[in-house]
Amino acid sequence: MSAVVLPAPLSRLDATWFDEALPSRGRARVVDVACESLPVSGAVGELARVRLSYGDGEPGPASVIAKFRGTSENQRAMDAALGIYDRERHFYAEVAASVPVASPRCFFAGDGHRTPLLLEDLAGLRVVDQVLGLRLADAERLMDTLAGLHARFWGRPLPTGSDWAVSLTDPMFAGMLTQLLGSGVSTLRERYADRVEPGMLVALETNAPHWSSVLARCDEGPRTLVHNDCRADNIFFTAEDEPVLIDWQIPAHSRGTQDVAYLLSGSLDPRLLSTSWEALLRRYHQRLAVPDYSWDQCLTHYRQSLLYTLTPGVAMLGAMAIAGDDRGLAESMVLRTVAHAAELDAFSTL
């Protein structure tokens, strides 16, 4: 594994810059900074933890997370195609305060090239291993959290307009996912044919060339604000077990069941998922409490949203070297979802 290095622009930012960037009300002056790199993967940017020392007076945050745009070829391509950094920057700077979901506090919204997003360091909060999966109590709490988020924006315009949110029918977005999924399906057969229900492989291979049409079906509405990458790796829990969601890089204006399907299918142990998904989905539907949105509609949309949920996992097989991933992400993000989609006969919703 290659060494993780600090983002290059960070070396040009000294204590004076951080002192000016951080909110100053009642805070002592920043007199020293110490930076350490943080490992990242996939389409995300480059991260570092910055530890802050203060002069006499009331100190500010002991550390912050500095987030820059990614510099690898894949990261630059994904950012250029999807505007990942700018979407997240806009969320923290303009939207987060109006969203009924806890997220890291944003201290400074930099451009990602010369200056970073400065975000609250959540290192003291509880995290869940993506591979081991969520506890049932955590999943229940998240059903309440997602229902609150989705109900707030159900059938309503998004804050500051919708240009900053992903659309599943955007030709660039749909085209990229279709291309990645196509290459991932062949990898799925090569590596995991003995662990995937044969009918699912056939359905994936049959629909892969036309996956943009599948995405369009998943995006038929009703629409709300969705996190769109809601999984255990992107969730912290406070001491009171309240979820805090990070990585608002591809928020979407689409069906709420996308968040629910993505979370449950990839972030629960398969045995817990098989016995609990319906009760969890019913909890979500009850907490959502949207008039004229029936349980039967919610159930159908959940099953169909599993097809969208298949997309990032199978696409990941075509874009990343999962075979060498010692965290077993192929197990948690691909095989679990494929099995759950087969169990619920997701393709029949088309």
C-alpha cells in the first residue's frame, strides 16, 4: 500500500491562515498547527487532520478536518464529471443549516484547490465497521432520521434550488454509471458467479447496456432530498446514539427509498437484513407520515430502489481493485445487495 501523504496545498497554510479562517468570536488566537494525513479511497477528496494550538484565552476546536479535491486521475475525472467537491461545499455552506439531520460543522468553505473545507473533527464519536454492519437499534434510529429528512423536502423544492443535487436522469451521471456497471457485471461473474443467484446475473447482464433506463425508472418520484451515499462508513453516532451523516458529495433529488435501500442492503449483516428489513421499512414509512403515500407504494419503491443500490456496488467492481481489499467491501457492498435484490425480486418491478 502506498504511503498516505498530506495534501500539497496544506503546507502553504500556516497558523495565521487558520486563525483567520476559523470563527473568531471569543476564541484565543491560533499560534501553531500540526497536520496528519488521513487515508481515503474511491471518488472522495484528500483529507488531513489539523491539530490546533492556541494562545492565552478560550481555545477553539482542538482539531479540524481539512478536505481538498482529489488529485489522482480517477478522482479528478469523477470530480469533473459529477462536481463532487462543489456539491459538498455548497451543501455545507448553504444547505446544512436547513436540513434536519446532524452533519459536521463547517468552519470554512474553501475552493478545494488552494484552501480546504474545514469541517468538525468527529474522531470522538462512535463508528460502525461497514463489513460487520449496523446494530438493529442503530438501523432503527436511522429509519427515524431518514424519515425526518425526507418528509421535510417531500414534493418540495430543494433549498437554494436543485442545481447542486444529482439527478439520476442527467446524461453525464447516468452514462458514467452505465459504463461502470457494464464493466462491473463481467467482473461479478468472473469472481462471484458461485455466490450470486444465476437469475440475478442474467438480469444484470441483460439490463446493463440499458442501465440509464433502469435509473430513470428508479427516479420517477415522488422526490425529496436524499443523501445518496447513506452507508455505515458515512455515519457517526453521538454518545446519545444520534446519527451524524458525513460525505454529502452526491446528494440527489429523488426517491427517499434510495437512502433506505442503500443503507439496509449494504450496512446490515445478511442474517439481520433478512429478518428485519420489512419491520425497518415499515418503521420508516410510519415515521415518514406522508399523506397519500401508501405502504404498498413504499414497498414497491424500496424493491425498485434496490436496483439503483446495485449500481455503485457493481460499478465499484469495474472501477476499483476490490479483490485486494482486505476490508471485504465486495462482501458488504455488492454481494449483500445482490442477494437482497434477488430475495425481493427487484427486477420484476420494471
